[in-house]
Amino acid sequence: MPTLLHIESLPRKTRSASLDVARAYLDAWRDAHPDHRIDVLDLRSTALPEFDGDALDAKYADLSGTPLSDAQARAWADIRQLAQRLHAADTLLFSVPLWNFSIPYKLKHFIDVVSQRGILFSFDERGFGGLLKD
Ligand SMILES: Cc1cc2nc3c(=O)[nH]c(=O)nc-3n(C[C@H](O)[C@H](O)[C@H](O)COP(=O)(O)O)c2cc1C
């Protein structure tokens, strides 16, 4: 079933302007796509893996072609599992408040964790390529 993934990066569920905008969009989306599924990834309540230690070492081991240790492989599997929500979606909707002329730190954390070679993009002698469908 086609899926829209709504990625919420706002800290408050009530009195949230960005969530109001997203809800208006989702109402229109449901009318236009009654057969589509809506998944919600609430970054406020999601335990995001830290991107340090084994996860960081796994990234550089992959880049240098070094086999991953068991701990690095577990850290990488957690990241792959989180990114799976993006792969399962056909459409991504981000509700993002402006924080200090940028994005909330939870969203930056999520982007830094999942933006990995072999997970969201490929990188080889032919250059970069996106791995998400469409
Ligand atoms: C930590 C923080 C930083 C903010 N930084 C900015 C900013 O740089 N520029 C701005 O116009 N509004 C800023 N705001 C105001 C928010 O963008 C505004 O309150 C918005 O409605 C928040 O989204 P929400 O209602 O979905 O929570 C900031 C608010 C917070 C809590």
C-alpha cells in the first residue's frame, strides 16, 4: 500500500503551528489518496542512536573497506532499521519549526544518523546516487 511518512520534529503536540499546517495538508492528502497509509515518525519520542563510538567507526570502516566488528555491525543495523521507515515510504512529509534560523536539533540528529552510504545513498567511482525510491 502506498505510504506517506510524516516526520514530526516539533516538541509540543498542542499549540504547534507547524503541526497545524501538516494536519491541514494531511486532511487534503487523505481526501485525494483514500487508499494510502500514513505513518508517523515522531522524533521527539523516538530514541535516536548516538552517532559516535561504534556507529562512527562503522561508517569509516565501510568507507575504507574494513570488516565491521560485532559492535559496529549492531550499531549499523540500528541505523539501517531507523532508515527503513524512509525506504518504506513513497512520500515524505516533514513538519519543521524554524529554530534559530535552522531546523530543530532532533531533526538534524536524525539526518546525521540516517544519511549514510549504502543506506540512503551510494557513492562509488561513478559518483553519488540516491537509494530512496523516486
Ligand atoms: C528554540 C527556538 C528557536 C526559535 N528560533 C526562531 C528563529 O530563529 N526565527 C523565528 O522566526 N522564529 C523562531 N522561533 C519561533 C518558532 O519558529 C515558532 O514559535 C514556531 O511556531 C514554532 O513551531 P511550533 O509552533 O510548531 O512549535 C523559535 C522557537 C524556539 C522554541
